[in-house]
Amino acid sequence: MTRRLLIAGNWKMHGTSGALAFFADPGINRTYAGIDRLICPPATLLRAATEAASATGVMIGGQDCHAQAGGAHTGDVSAEMLADAGASHVIVGHSERRADHGERDATVKAKAEAALRAGLTPIVCVGESRADREAGREFDVVGEQLAGSWPDGGTGDTVVIAYEPVWAIGTGLTASIGDIDAMHAFIREARGGDQSLRILYGGSVKPANSGDILGRPEVDGALIGGASLTAESFAAICLAA
Ligand code: PEP
């Protein structure tokens, strides 16, 4: 089965309104056959990014959502609010949310279920720490996160998984091709061999390494932090895909 590649950018806590010039860049405004493109800007830019991206074919997503649709949750944003602002996807369980906000698998699962409820595609992040890998526990850890974070009612058509080894995020280090192949195959197997499920790789993906990574049959796209911040490098990765 051929799965369409998803090239997703996570801008994290970077960017004010000037960042929207990204969507006017010629590299963003060209046609890319056979791939889906997504940018997840800060929540403050969601509506404006949706408008700025409207003619480009780039989809817009949130970086997190609350599990509830609304209520007394100061500072939080619901999946319904993201959808109302034009989002089609939302990242949940990013390792920075798990580390900075103490998010556990049950919370990530509830957020992914909220995304489905609101008609969004959750991108559920899993990945081992350096200590886990050094201890040879990477499959145990990722398997546990996957089982605990997968939303009830989710299918390979409605959920995306991002495998992001924590030690590779923002460090310039990437997992070896062999390790990426092995983990992606493990994740698909853990999901019953579901051929429709898209499994992205994330962790220091850059124009220079994206061709090799995205060329692997078990890699269905990338979740990209730093290299998604400029139109030039994001477009170069899309071209390599
Ligand atoms: C990320 O934030 O999900 C990520 C993979 O970041 P970077 O590409 O900068 O490593």
C-alpha cells in the first residue's frame, strides 16, 4: 500500500506575525506531487496562518490541545477551538509537553480523543530518552507509550504517529537508518500491521538528511522543528521527499 508522505513543521514557541511571510515564499507556493504539507504555528498565529496558507495547499495544525471541549482551564485551548481557527491536525504528546508539563500517556490519549471528537487528526508523539536507549529499553518504552496514548476509536486513517527519539530532538543527532527502520516496523506491528497508518520520523530532520530518511519504505513523513522555521529549508525537505 502506498501511503502519502506527510511533511509536518512544528514551529514550537517561535514566531509572531512577521513569521507569516513563510507562506508567501515561492518554495511554499509550488506544487509537490504526492505529499501532504502541514505547519503547526503557535496558537496565536493559527487563524492568520490559515488565511496566509489558504492558496498554498499547506495545512495548518495546533501544537497541543486540552482534553475538554471548553470550561475553566485558564490558558488552555480546546481541539474545537483549533478546528474553528482552521486547523486540520494537532500534535499531542510531544516530548516537550511530556517533559515541561508532566503529561502522561493517559493525558495524551485523552487529548488525542478530543482531537478526533473535534474532527482533527491527532499526531501522537512517542519516543525514548537517551537513557532508555542506552539501557536497551527503547522498544519497551515506545510500545508502552503507544499502547497508553492511542485514542479509543482511532484508526490508521484518522491517527498519525510520530516517532521522535527524545535525544534527537533539537540536538543535531538523528537515529540511524537501521534504528528508524526497526522502530517504525515495530510500531506498525504493534498496531496490528495496519498498512494505512502513517508513521513519521522526527529528530533533527534537515535538508541534508531528509532524502535518506524519507526514502525508507516504513517512513511516511517527518515532524520537523528547527528546519521548518524557514521556508527555504522546509521547501528543500519537501523537494527531497
Ligand atoms: C520536534 O520538535 O518535533 C523536532 C523534531 O525538532 P527538531 O527537528 O528541531 O529536532
